[in-house]
Amino acid sequence: MINLLIPIAALAALTLAACQETASKTEKDVAKATEDAAQTVDQAREEASDTMAAADDKVNDAQQTYATTDQAAREKLAGAESDAMDKEAAANFDVAMAEAQGRFNVARERCDALTSVDKAACVSTAEADLGAEKAAATATRDAALVHAEQHQ
């Protein structure tokens, strides 16, 4: 009976040892996730910058029109400003979501260095943080959209 348990225990120990990443593998995974997150956030910031620049151009055009005309120009200006505020809110939301996802990806990679309950707790914490960051970004965006709508 004991002779039967020894090979099973050895197999279980080998299986558990194979599930854990090495420190250097985890370090490489974390570095890769960090780099990927930085690239994604940089791209989101570039897109947000382009979107906001285009919206600002519309506001500038509307301001010039406003200077030479009357009520119609004021309405056009208010509409352009409101539209710019909408686009800025959406662009900032995209950046916040990219940043949150990047932080989540890095945290998940760090969790791979852990095992069993510690790994599950780490992943759970990372997922909770991601949910909280997404909720905060959504609330910020929605508040900005309400402000933009009231501006018009």
C-alpha cells in the first residue's frame, strides 16, 4: 500500500512543480506586458490627441464664424464646443481604458509567478482593480458627456 502511494506522491510533486513559472520567465512576461501596455496607451493617446485637435479646429472655425454673424453663429459655436467636449470625453475614456487594461495585463503576468491560492487571490485582486478602474473611467466619461449636453 505504501509502495503504491510513493509514485503517486512523486507524480503530484512533479505536476505541481511544472505548473509554476520560473522567475526569469515571469520577469520576461511582466516586461512584455508592460511594453505592450505602454504601446497601447501611447497609441490611444495619439488617437485622442488627433481627435481633440480636429475637434479644436472645429471650435476655432465656429469662433471665427461667431465673430462675424449673429445667433446662428452662437448656436454653431455652442454645438461645436459641445461636440468637442463629447469627443474629448470619449478620447479620454479610451486612454483610461487602455491604461487600466495595461495595468491589468501586467498584474496578471505577475500573478503567474505565484501558485495555488496565492495566484487565485492575485488574479482576483487584479480583476477587481480592473473593474473599479473601468467603472471610474465610465463615470468620468458620463459626467463629461452630461456637461457637454448641458453646454449646448
